[in-house]
Amino acid sequence: MNCSDPDILLGPARILRVEPSIRSATVSAGDSLRLELSVYGRQNILDNDLEDVSYTVWSDGGAGGSFDGSGRRVLYTAPPAPGVYAVTAELPSTVCRGTQDQCTARFEIRVRRSSAPALEEEAPVDPPGGIPSVVADSDGNQYEVFTPVEGGTFGGEGYSMSAASSAVPNGEFVGIRISDEGAASNLGMTHQRYTLGGNMYAVSAVDGSGEEISSYVLDDPATICMPLPDKLRQNISDVAVVAINGDGSLTILSARVRIGTAGTMVCGGLSSLPASVAVGSAGAPSPEPTAVPEPTPEAPDTGGWHRCRRPRWS
């Protein structure tokens, strides 16, 4: 036995995964900000008191920033040059038993250019001519019209999408529609870090003639809201709006929970259309259940065949 082996010194790993307390922040060059980890133990329960987190390795990939402190919480001083920097906090496999992705928290730090003059915002301008209130596609589906001046809104049964003035680029308008695509699930995709729940919603866009737009970017994100699935209510602090990409990967969008007359909703920002979105909760989905083979029936024991002796009479 090698008594210097880290697995022996530290014992079995007790941490399942870590998450960043904030995913991104914008600061000026040389500013300092507090970065923290949320630590989840063996039963996927938040437990920030686990001492094993003291082995966390913080890094900004040599970007030029500095760290003060160690463990779960550090004070990070941003690099002197403007740019977008990735800060990581990684736990070794000796203390974190999840995958490398689960044992690594990532922060996006944007350092603004301090010398850049403030730009005067351009006032929203609608396109010339008449603008319809609704646009229909070739299948008769109705799309609410979003404009630069008014923004727009689309609502359905329990879900909605709204954009403020200036979200639509000047000089154009777009028709937007949301449709309920049924239950969302990523069961069995254990490499992902979020579990989908509730229904999936498809957000599509058309131009003024009702033709489908394959790619459209709003200048400011629109707010999309969906019902909070019942099965995710116990993890309400970890829910997010999740965009489902064409290859099955997920993009986690900013999210907040709203409680109103329509019930409890999860809302997030969406700027790229078309999109497929759902509500997700932090934590890998469960593996697909494996079928248990039915036992082969056995014939009942009949006792076998026995030869009977003729009794002898005295």
C-alpha cells in the first residue's frame, strides 16, 4: 500500500458536481469580483460545506487576471486588457466523482473597453408603408407582427413571448409564432447537465409575405415564458430556459421565475430564431430504464413416476 496515494489520503470522493454561482459578468479592466461555486454532494444535494472543495484549481488560462483566496470562493481581479475571458474552477477526480464537465465550473468574464465613447442610441424606425397586425403562412398559421417601434407579443395557452421597442432591427418587421410541440425529454442523455421537463415549444418566424425565415436575430432578446413543470418544482432554484439545438445539445439561457395569475412561469431571454425551447433543471437526466427479462416458467413438480409393489397377503 502506498500511503502517499491521494485516493487513500482523501478517501472516497464525496462531491458529485459543481456549478458557478454566476455564469457571466461584465467589469472594467482591473476590477475585482467575487466568484463562487455551488457544490452538490453524493445525492445531488446542495452542500457548500464539503471540505473537499478546498482542492479547487482556479484558472483564467493565462489571461492576466489574478485570484485571491482558494476553495469555493475567490476574489478575481480582471485582466488589464478588454476582451472576453473564460475562468474555470476544476476539482480533481480524487474529490469529485462526476465527469470532468460536472467537476468544472465555467465563468465568462467580459472586460469592457473603458476608453470607448458612449454611443447614442438610434431611435426605432418602422419600415415605410402599411404594416399588417397579423401574418399567415401557407398553412394558415397566424403570426403576430413585431415591429421596431412597438415591439410585439405572442401568447398561447400558458406560454408567451414579448419584445420591447428596438428589439426588431430598424426598417423591417417580422412575424413570430410559438407552438406547443408536446412533452420534452432528454432521458438517457447522461452527458448533459440539465434535465428537461414539461413541454417543448417551437418558436418560428416569417417575413411579410408569410415565407419562413431560417435565421433571424433580434437586436435585444425577447422574453419567452413557459409553465414551470410540476416535476421540477422541487428544484425551482435550479430551473432555466433551455434552447434545444439541432444536434441535441443544449444552450442554457438566462431565466427567472414569475408567479402571476397564469400560474408559476419560467422566463428567459431569446434572440435567435427559429428556436426550440423547454424548461430544464440543473442535473443530468436519468439513464434509460433497462428491460428486465421475464423468468422462464417452470413446469410444476408432479412427483415423478414410481412403480408400486403388489401387497403380499399373509
